[in-house]
Amino acid sequence: MSVDHSEALAALVGMSTGFPTVALDLVNEPMIRHWAEAMGDTNPVYFDAVAGVTAGLGGIVAPPTMLQAWSMVGLTGTLKRESSRGEKKDLENANDTMMRLLDEEGLTSVVATNCEQEYDRPLRPGERIAMRATIETISDVKKTGLGVGRFTTSLSEFFSVDESFPSDPSLRDAALAKAERVGTMRFRILKFAPQASAPAKPPRPKPALTQDNAFFFEGLNEGKLLIQRCTACATLRHPPLPACGKCESLEWDTIESKGSGEIYSFVVVHYPQVPSFDYPLPIALVALDEGTRIVANVSIDPEHIAIGQRVIARIETFDNDLSLPVFDLDTGA
Amino acid sequence: MSQRTFSSVAVGDVLPELVLPITPTLIVSGALASRDYQDVHHDKDLANERGSKDIFMNILTTNGLVGRYITDWTGPAGLLRRVDIRLGAPNYPGDTMVLTGEVITVAEDERDAAYGVVHIAVVGANDLGNHVQGTVQVSLPLKESA
């Protein structure tokens, strides 16, 4: 985390996240019914005044867990908020400021972790609900399973108010001081920096293709292990070279090796490790039956690889575009 | 719904489990009934764009389902006092959430002498793990009402 806004964040604790708001709708039976239907809740006290009286509640009540629903801004409010996101810093409230500071710290992801609601009493149809939200806590930076982040808790307080509740938002805090609180909600979120997922294995280094060696890799692409042969003296040579080491002729052609041979020598690389390969990494010098040697990977357990083992080549394609011979133990099967 | 009374409840009582198939209908109707129009709760394409494999249940619905689970058990006179939940694995369509609960403590209700408070530990588990776990306080009348 390169940016540290600890001080600016601490200054936000205790601040309300704007003026108190009033629910768009009074507590009402249609919204209660929609809620109860969605939840599959058949409790009759949400529909039936007689059942409410029988249960000692005096009539129909709203499901207590609807508390927050009364304060929601609805579709129009949601769309307005979405479209104005990121505009006009001077209009941001303490919550917007907190989220922006956390974003600037690199804690760009958010997940809700806890919701704690307390109900002072059931709400009845016809009640007008007002709400005030305050930033209650902002934690130090913590290590979490999701990445480093800060937990923040907001406290929402819900009040029952009457029609005299001021429409001027700046007068509402004073009015709430005299209003009856009906419930509270503490909502905790984690703002965190998503952990970078483990980097994908980089592709294997590509061979440098030259006029001399291109035939070898092109052959592998076609599924053939080609070995260079001097057309003057028929000596095989590998790796590819322009001239014959025995007779110095520049003339050559190729033969297709059957891929059979035996391990002439080998190493098992433990270090240094290149990210494209798995370690320990056995590499063998294989004496081909046709009569030259080739360096290649072997897929034999490094504990059990040995000089003199019979091996057989297969051609494996790495990273979708690099074909190379790999030698397996030849069990004669 | 029959009414449970405080005296009939003991620590260790286990609530019958509630098996809830998580359908798109449940997620969408819960989101809209709670007036939560965030697109991740009703629009699969936008949920995908935001890195979620599908739409997922909003927290208000989770609260509502936990509340329903408790009052299904208490009966109509059960008064929810407090729902304190920790959120975990998302509820995606096609999954099933199983709610289980157990009475962990019983106490007098300081707010009303005619009631006693029951604390219930609740877990809602789906295929991914615990969607929700927490505690609920619900007040039950000491006696059957007349």
C-alpha cells in the first residue's frame, strides 16, 4: 500500500454520512405483503389485523427485518446515484470521501461482512421512518483472506417521525433528537486490495531459428525428429551445423530418427530455476540408435534416471507453439 | 402457525431445518421487495461484467429469510429483537441453502416482563460454504395469549 490516508480516515469517524433522510413511503401493507411473499413468510401478523391483535401486537406489523428496506432510495434513486458516480468531489458526503480515500489507498474492492440489526419495537402501517447514518469505525489495515484491507462500520439509526418532520434537510438532526428511535443497523464492510493471483507460468524460451537449424524445429512441428546427415560422408550430426565436422563438406540432407536410444549422460537441474519449467528438471544426453547424440528433456523420475537406460522419443508441444522431443523410459512395450 | 411459549424452550433445542432452493425468482423478488435495485441482484449479464458468475442474493433478503426462519418456529407472537449475521459464500441460482438453528441461551426480557428472550445460533449453508451465520434474539411470550 503506497498511499496511507490513516489520518484523513480517522477524521471521518463519528461523522454522519449526510443529512438524515426520510423514507420515500410510509410503512405500508402492500410493501409488507410483497416482502412476505418474496421471503415465503406466512406469518399472519403481517397481513391480518386480528392475528396481530391475538399475538399481542395490536394489529398488523411490518416484518422487523424490513427495517432497512424502508430507507432504500428505490429505482430512480439508484439510477441517479449510478449515473453521478465519480462526479463532483465537492458534493461528496463523508461516506463518499471514505470510499474515495480507501480507493486511493489501493483498497478498491469491497465485500460486506456483517449486518447487525436491532429492533426496538415492531413498525406499523402508517408510520413515517427517518434515518441517520454515521461512520462508526474504520480499522487499521489488516491482513485478511481476501487481501489487505480496512474494515469500516456504519451505524444507521431509524426513527419514527410525524408529518411535522422538517423537509429542510439541515433541520432534521435537531428534529431527530426528539424522535423515537425504532431500530439500529450496524453494517460492516471490508475494503480490500484484491490479491494478485499467482502469475501464470510464462512460456518456455523460444529457440533462435537460423538457416542451419530451422529444418530441425520445422520437422518437430510436423511430428518428425530429423537429424542432419552429411551427403559426402554420411556422418550424422546434431546440433545442426553448416559443415560436416569429419569431412568439412557443406552438403547435407536429413534422416528421420526413430527416436530410440539410450541415456549417455544426464543432469538434474535444481537451481537456478527458470519460471517456465518444473523442478527438479532432468535433462539427458541421449545416444540415438542412428548414431549421434541429442540433448532433450526426459520424463523419468529424477530419483530413478540412470545412464544406460533405454529411452524413446515422443514429440510434445509446449505453450501451443513449441514442439520439442521428450524422452520416456522405453519399457519395450 | 402455532405459538411457542418461552417456558417450552430449552437451551439445546434444535430448530427444524429449512431447505431453500435458491432460484432466480427468489433472488429477484427478494431484491425488489427490499427495494434493492443494484444490477448484480437482477441482471446476469451485468453481474458477469462485474466478475460474478451469476446474479446473487442481496443482504436484505438474507436478513428477511433468517427472520422468517425464526418466526416460522416461534409462531406469530415471537418478537424479533436482534439479527446479527456474518456474511459468507454468495447465494447463486441453482444452489440450495439449508438453514439450521439451535437455542444457545434463554433469559428474561428486560424490555417486557411478559416475555423471555431466546438466543438462537443460525447457519445458512449452501454448496459453497456458509452463506450466513449468526445469532438471533427473539422474545417469546411467557404464556399463551388469551
